Amino acid sequence: MSLYDDAVLVLKNYEGQTELRQAYLDHLADHPDGLWKACEAGHITASAMVIDPEQGRVLLTLHGKIRKWLQMGGHCEPADDTLAASALREGTEESGIAGLRLLPGGPVRLDRHHTPCAWHLDVQYAALAPSGAVEAISDESLDLRWFAYDQVADVADESVVRLLEAARARL
């Protein structure tokens, strides 16, 4: 199965956010290249909120280009077999944490937002950090920091807060 086919299947099986989900599906139907950064009309991205439920905290990155505290995530790559694999790769690369595992049940949210390169139609997962995880900042980040659940609203925008709420509801 191709990444495109996986994305369509994941979105068709995603429950909730009906209108936004359909917008993602329409985008893919209209743009066979809609998973790739080269698609100027926008592209599907995958992200992973890294959570440490044992300590009640979440790892956020201060994004180098956007200059906001965000979850780990970004563009799909040709080597990604699935959206989940893309989210896990991004989470691992940007957090520096080996052994992340995605919460079961597929994505926890969808979020469409404009970035310097185009519209991102983000498929958002949650990833559990292994016990004792130690983060390592990547070249894409200005900073990388753990925040207690109740601190996230003080540093991040509403999209990140909604993702955290959805991820915690899934825990």
C-alpha cells in the first residue's frame, strides 16, 4: 500500500471533525501530490505530541522557523510507508528520544494551519515517551522543553492545547 492509499484509509477511518476530515480527503482527491511539500495548494503533514504520562508532562519544541512552541512534526517523506510512520519518525527526529510509541487508535486530531511554505493539513498523533526518556534538541528547533500539562496553555497556542486535551482523553 502506498503512503497516499494509507492516508486516504486513515482519514476515512478517523472519527470526528467530519468537515475537516472531508476537506483533507477532498484535497487528496484533487491533488495526487497532496502529501508532498512540493504541492503548493497545501500538503498533508504528520505530527506527534510526545507525552510522559508518568510525570504528567509533554515535550514541546520551539520551532526554528515559526518561533512557537509546538508538538514534533512535519512533512511526509518518500520513505514513509504510513502516516503513523511519518509521525513517529518526526517525533523521534525532533525529540531525540528513541523508543517512542504511538497511542493506539490512529490520529487523535486534525489541524489545518498556514505555515511559511503552504497550508499544512496536519494529521496529529500522540506518542508515549519511554520511562526515563532523555530528549536531545534537533537542528530544526530553537529549544526543546518538557512542560507540565497545566503549563501548556501558557506557552502554546490553542491548536497545541486541543491536541493535548485529545491525547489525554485517549490515554
